[in-house]
Amino acid sequence: MPPWRINMSLPNIALVATGGTIAGQAASAGEAVKYQPGALDVGVLLAAVPGVDALANLQAEQIFAIDSAHITVAHWLQLAKRVEALLADDTVDGVLVLHGTDTMEETAFFLQSVLSSDKPVVLTGAMRPATALSADGPMNMLHAVSVAANPASRGKGVLVVFGDAILSARGLQKRDAVPAAFDADRYGRLGMVAGADVFYYQQPARARGGLMPTGDVLPAVNLLYAYADMPASLVLAAAEGAKGLVLAGLGNGNLRPDWLAAVSELIARGVKVVRASRVPNGTVVHNRTYEDDALGLLSGDNHTPPQARVLLMLGIAAGLDNKGLQGLFDQR
């Protein structure tokens, strides 16, 4: 990237746009449900954020223009490699990614797992399209630039700025359909932002980065949420064609005896199985309710099931055995 400093007293923030609701366009200003995600160019979005040029020098690029419900592993890999290249540029002080909300929790955690730079990486998006009355995208963008430009954001891993909150990528969940749609469990709510003022109250403690894949694909890992009276045949079906399965069990990742028998069959076939929990904020304790090591099971700590899936994909891609995979869940 060529030199780009406009105001030498301000940090340089690279903005990478991927589409989503924040770039959505509807037929009328009163329409906030039926719209086309990713319809507007990033330049149009920036023009709707007055005062942002007083916070940072921005250089924007459009890498995708998609609804995040359509994101794939190939998109993750392309985005991660582009962000990694930007972070390696000495003229870049931080990166801001505009992203749809449907899969933001998975993309954010993927980036958290593969990127090792201490420079800030911040994601934001919107719940209302850019053309809506009271669109939330411009304020989220202003706040996200404030966080990305703030020196206190260094070394905190990938952050998500949404609805005035600063959230860790780890534990991030979309929990509502209103502008304050996201939370990040009791441990991941790091601070808040008001205009140019950034306030941190917690520091992430878990490991991050270092799992950037060398290839262009990741092993298939599927996800199944358990429910009352679920047939055990679904456990086997859910792992069809996959190298791994995250099973979001009941309570502390509890598995009914016939589910456990199906899991044992999968493990005998070489499928890696993570025992997670469908309970928000639930922690699955290793070797307590079940003898996980003896059974060949992995336990997911308090990772959300979708994020446990991301971590298992990356761990299998790295060639880790069960001990190494369990280490990922224990340390990240």
C-alpha cells in the first residue's frame, strides 16, 4: 500500500467492506426489513459519517458485496489474508471491517484465531439498512473508527463495536434484532464508546492468532443442537461427510446414552467430536460429567457452538491430535 498520510497527527485505518445490512438499500426510508444487503459502495457509506475524518486517515476497499448469510470458508480465507497483509504494512495502524450481522460472530472469531498482530482489528455492521430512517450504520462506523484509532485497543485481539459497546470476538453472539443486537457473554464485554471517547474496563486473557491455514480449504465440520427427544440417528447424520462435529448438548454439554453411543461410533470412524452446550454462557467442564479423554471426546469450555466449530476446523487443519485440539479449547 502506498504512503497515504493526510494528517500526520492522525492514525491510518484501512477499511475493508464486505457488504451486509450496513450497505443495504431499501425502496423507501421507512423500510427496514425488506432490502438488498451490500447494495451500496463503501464510499457512499463513508460519506454518511460526518466527522470521521477528524478521527483517522481512512483508506477504503470493497473486498465483497454480499449478504453475510452467504459467507463461506473461501470468503473467510480471502478476508483473513487481506487483513493480515494490511496489518503487516508499516503505514497501517489498524483495520476496520464492515460486515453483515448474520455471521459476524463466526467471522470475528475466525479472524481472532488466525491473526497475530497487536494492531487493532475492529468489525462493525448495522441492523438497519443505510437507506432507513435512523440507520444505525453511521454511528457504528464512527464508533468503530474511534476504537480502531485508539492506542488502548492494541493487543486486545479482534473487537466488535456495535450499539455503543466494545465486545471481544470470543463469545460474541447476535442475541436480538434491534440496533443493540450483540453481546459477548459475561467475560467479553470489554468497554464502551461514545463518539471519540473510548473506555475499557476488561482485558482479554485467552490466547489468539497463530492458526492461519496454509491451504485454500478447511476440513468440513458440522454443528448439531440437541433437543428433547432428538433421535440418535441425527447425530450420525449430522457428521455425514465431515471431519468433525460440534454437538451442542443440554446443560453441561449433557448427552443422552443413545446419543453418546452414536458419538462413540463417530469417534471410532475418526471423526473429531466436541461436546459443547446450547446454554448461553454455559461452560462445559472437561473430564467432569463425562470421562472425555477416555471416550475420545473434546469439551468446548464456554465457546459458543458456532465458534467452537470454527476452532475445530482450524485445529483439524493444523493437524492437531486430541490433546492438541483440547488445548485450543482450554487456552483460547
